[in-house]
Amino acid sequence: MKTLFEKCKLGSLNLKNRLVRSATWENMTTENGRMTPRLYEIYKTLAENEVGLIITGYANVVAEEQPNPGMMGIYDDFFIADYRRLTDIVHKHDSKIILQIAYGGTKTTYNVGERTIFAPSNVPERSTGTCGMPMTKDEIKSIIKAFAAAGKRAKESGFDGVEIHAAHTYLINQFLSPYYNNRTDEYGGSLENRMRFMVEIYEAMRKEVGADYPILVKLTASEFFEGGLTFDETRSICIKLEKMGVQGLEISGNIHGKAKSMAGEFFDGHELKKQGYFVEYGDIISRDVDIPVITVGGLSQPDHIESILNETEIKLFGLSRPLLAEPDLFKRWKEGDRKKAKCVHCSNCRHDDGNYCAVFIDK
């Protein structure tokens, strides 16, 4: 029987357990995205408390593109020294850390109108209403180069790998989506064409970091609305990514704050689970590919997570909000207190002066 606290592998990485802190926007950096004492302490606490793999909050690849305040940056070499200190802190506690990198695009309401926001086409983002500037081919090439440079900086900073954020209606996800991508050039139309932006980002990054450096990709299982990216398309994307050399996949959704109420419903022929919203989707993909799949969303009970581990091919389990409420959650489970996480997935996390649980944590 497989257990959560056994060692496992993710590409070339040896992990001390199967538990992942999935990416969380902390809203704790300086104005230009640099680390602060408060943020170093957040990651130190996670590493001390048995998180096997930490995936950082998303980091922007170009300075002028910041979808949220207080988010990490990776757009300049001056970040390298800050992040070397961060990775050293995490590694002292036998944890691994991966930098998530992203271009947010129109999934934002922050400083809209004060900056250029790129998009594949002139289609407003459904949740924010923000409309971006359709990209020229030269602009596409410049963002591809920015992602590649970000990957190189991450490696030089001591991160154990990178995760390309291609989910949650951020820019790469919009290129993949038939709803948001109405282009008529080689970056639009067929799934192969809609994948081209992501494929070229990966290929450019791989040249910078080498053949063995772990690159993961985070994907939306389905866009969960008519006309959006379907689960069958996501399956095809995952198979393509494995063939290209991606070492791991994180399967998520773009239904923040709604997943709990949507649990039990069927989309693209598959059920959103009440515990582990995207488990059914992740399990199917994990049988399509031979690389590890991380499932995330709605996980709170160690016994239930272990049942998923033993009944599916999913290898790793990501939690985010529960660790805002209980940074020592994994350590508590390891030491024998296996009560479910305190987090009730109420979506009342505070964001104004840092991302933290407003229910169980007195800031």
C-alpha cells in the first residue's frame, strides 16, 4: 500500500513525500516583485513543516506585466541573489522548491488602463471583463524569449525546477482556448496551432536550462463552459507535452470560489468530485501518460488522499488554502494527528495586506 509520507520521484527530483504546496499568490513582495523578510519566513515555515515540494506563487516574466500586486518577479537578473537565499532556506529542511512562472494577461483587474496587456485575440476575459491587445508575431516572440530567460534565471537561482502556468485563463491558457483564441494565423484555429505558443515557450526554455532540468506544466482540465477548451483537448495537450520532455503535469481548473458548489456536477462527461475536485480528470490523464500527475483542489483528509493514491495513478497531491490556515498541517499528519484540515474552502482568504486565512489565523 502506497502512503503519503513515502519517498517518490518527479523527473530527476527525489521528494521526501507526495505532498505539494501548490502555487499561492502571497501578496507579500516589494512593489517590483522582490522578496521580503515576511515572505522568506512563509517559505521557511512551509519547508520546516514537511512540505515535500513547494511550488511558489507565480512570477511575472516581464516587468510591465503584473496581474496582481505583491507578486513575485523573475524578469531580471537582480532576482537571482534574492532567490538563492530562498532556495538555500528551503533546501536546509530537505524540501524541494519549484518556481512557477506566468504571463497573467487579461485575468486581472489590477492597474488596467495603465499598462499594455497582451491577449491572443480581442475577447474580454469572462470573469474580469478585461480586454487585451491582440499580439503581433514579434510580440509573441518577445514573450517566448522572456519565458526562456526566466527559466534560465530560475535554474541559476537554485530552484529545483520550474512550472509553466498554462491554466486559469492566463495568457498561455487563452492561446489554447478556442473561446479566447480567434486568430487566423499559425497560432490559431486547430488545436495544433493553438498549442504552438506554449510549445515554443517550452522549446525555448529547454534550450536555456538543459535536457534534465525539471519543467512542469500546469493545465486546466476543462474550461467548464460551452465553447471553451475541452477535456479531450487537454488530454491531447498532455500527451504532446510528455513526448516533448515535460517531467510533470498539474491538473487544475479555472473555477475559483465555485468548485465547491459545482461538486457533483458532470462536465465533458466527468464528475467534479466533492473531495479533490479534479481527481477524475487527473486520473484519466495519469493513465494517458507515464510522467507524474499532480492533482489539486478540495483536498483536506489524509485518509481520503491516500485512498486516491492507491486507487488511481495520480502520484502527487497539491494543497494551497489549507496551508494558509495551518502551515504545519503536513507535519501534524505525519506525527499521527490525521484529522482533516481546518480549512473549509470558504474562499475568505485575505488579500489586501497579504494572502492569509481570515478565519483560523489571527494575523
